[in-house]
Amino acid sequence: MINPIFGAYCRIYQTVFKLALPLLPYRSPEILEHVGEIPDVMKREGIKKPLVVTDKSVRGLGLTKTLEESLARAGFEFEIFDGVVANPTTKNAEEAKALYVSSGCDCLIAFGGGSPMDCAKCVGALVAKPKKKPGQLKGILRVRKRIPTLFAVPTTAGTGSETTLACVIVDSETRHKYAINDFPLIPRYAVLDPEVTATLPPFVTATTGLDALTHAVESYIGKSGNRSTRKDAVDAVRLVFSSLGRAVEDGKHDMEARRDMLRAAHLAGRSFTKAYVGYVHAMAHALGGKYDIPHGLANAVILPYVLREYGRAAEKKLAELAAASGVVTGGLSDAEAAERFILAIEDMNKRFGIPEKIDAVRREDIPEMAGYAYREALPLYPVPVMWDREQLERMFCVIGGLEK
């Protein structure tokens, strides 16, 4: 059970951030609709040489080809760092930063899913703070300097990282996963081009789409949202329920569904960067850091368990999401509507082949992961109800298919 004094401190902390929200320098990136628009913007801004930050899978699929050809036609030299791993590490960021500096680059293009974007943001932070290591920048508002112009080109519709102030990185030595949060990390430009998502495998399309759903749901049910964040979250949930199935099942041809999912991820990112997330993310980050489980997959598995465990504390808002997304049409109590919403998420998971448990979880790792999740969530995340380490250990056992 949470210590009442600490619990009160957490709620005061979260309330201060909520009240300060209108005064904080949030900004939205300028939206570009095609990768080919990037060189024109670079010319306009006087940029000479970008570093493209991506991973070998994205590059191997040929997804960066259009960008590379557009830059070459426009006369730009560029460097490519394609060493980003699934859960980007401090080593990734430091290697990319070294290439950025040695090659004389003056801007960053993050091309891929959340991992390349997180890595590129960390590179930007290290360029802005050349005497700092990534671990010295973790937490809130520790960058405080403008980073190089950052273009974010999402190849997955899930993380919403193209609009957030968060960079999540794994310490290469300890495997601890942590966040760097500061306003300069919000990309200057977001390129929402459905064509670059068209070759995504169906399972990746599903898990990243469910990542977007998790962002929207956690943002909506938390205690720090406002009218704007709640509207973005509701719109994102509607788009996921209406378009994710089509994107998974006919994603190579249904560009409207792909475009809708990019929009959903963007809206969800815009919502949670202000209203924050909750225990689903705290647990997923711990699992990703320990076992390299893809973040979207971890979120998809964990989400229904955490929502159900919140119980009455989240019922009213989950019932509102159930109505807004068309899962229910009225005549039910909040508890019944909330349960229908959770069942709808579980049905999507089954439809897309998401496992019910995470088999990689080892009992001996649970106390450590629970500690990481506990420290990440509190005092920052405005969760519907606060859990202590013991409760988090129990949830890791449930998700891992282990009995506590």
C-alpha cells in the first residue's frame, strides 16, 4: 500500500504540472505530407548536411530510398546512421553523435519507428549539451537548449514520437530504460507520409497501432488531462477502432487506413505528451529494458490487465471511451461499459495474434523491474490509482503467467 504522505505528495506534484500546462512551451511540429518535401524545407532553413538516423531493417526494406534520392537530387550531402536497435541504447546515441560531429552535420532526420526517433532526440540533446552523458539528462527539463533541426519521419503508426518531448533510452551497461523529457526535443517537422508505412508487416502494423491506442487510453484516464488532450485522445481511439483492422489486413493498398493510423498516432502523441501515461508504459519500459521486447507488443499485452486492475477508479472514463469508439451504444452501467471496452481490446489482440502473456518474464527479475516501474510512474504519472512495488510485482507475475 502506498504511504499516504507520499501519495499526497504525488498528487500535489501532478496537480502543479496540470495547472502549469497552459504556461509551458509546448508546440506542435509543422506537418509535411511527403518525404520529398524535406529538401525544400532544408533549403529554406539554410541547412547544409543532415544525419539520417534509422535502423538496418528500415533501410534494408528500401524505405529510406525516396529520401536519399530526394536529398541527392536537391544537391545535399548526407550521412546515414543505421545502427539503431529495437530499444535504442546510450551506445547507439553516442555513436550517432560522434558521426554527426565528425561529418559536420547540422540537422537530424529520424526515419523509422519510435526507436530511431528516440535515438535521434538523444543525439540532439547530446549535441546541445556536448559535455553531458545521456544519464545526466534523464528526467525532466535537463536539456534546456535548442537542439539541431529535427525532422521526424514515422514509418510506423504508433509511437507518436514525432510530436512528443520524450526520448526513451536504455543504459548500455545497466540495461535500465529511462526517459529524457524536455521541450527542445519536440521535432520541428513531422512527415506523415502513408507510403512509407505501406510495407510494414501486418503484425508490426498491429502492435504499433495498439501502442497508439495505449497512449490515447492512458492519457484519457489519467488525472492530468484537459479538454484539448481528452479530445485528441478520443479522436485517436476512434481512428484506431475504425482503421487499424483495415491497415493490418490490407495495408499495402488501403492508404486511407494508413493515413488514419498515422493521424491517430500523432493525436495520441500530442495528448500524452501533455497528460502523460501510466502503469502500462512504466511496466512496458521495464520489460523492454530487460528483455528487448518491442514496446508496442509489450503495451498491447499489458493494457487490458492494467485497465481491469484499476477497477472503479477508471470505470467512468473507460465507459466514455467505449461510447465514443462505438463499442457500446448506451443502456449500460459504467462498470459494464468499461468491461466491454476492455473486452474489445482483448478481441483486437486475439484478432491480430497478440499473445496473452509475455513468456520471457523470469521470476527472479520481477523485483528489479517492479522497482524500475515504480520509480518511473511516481510521482510523475497521474495514474487513476497508485500502486506500490508489491502490487507491481503481482502485475508482472500476472503478465508473465507466473503465480505470485
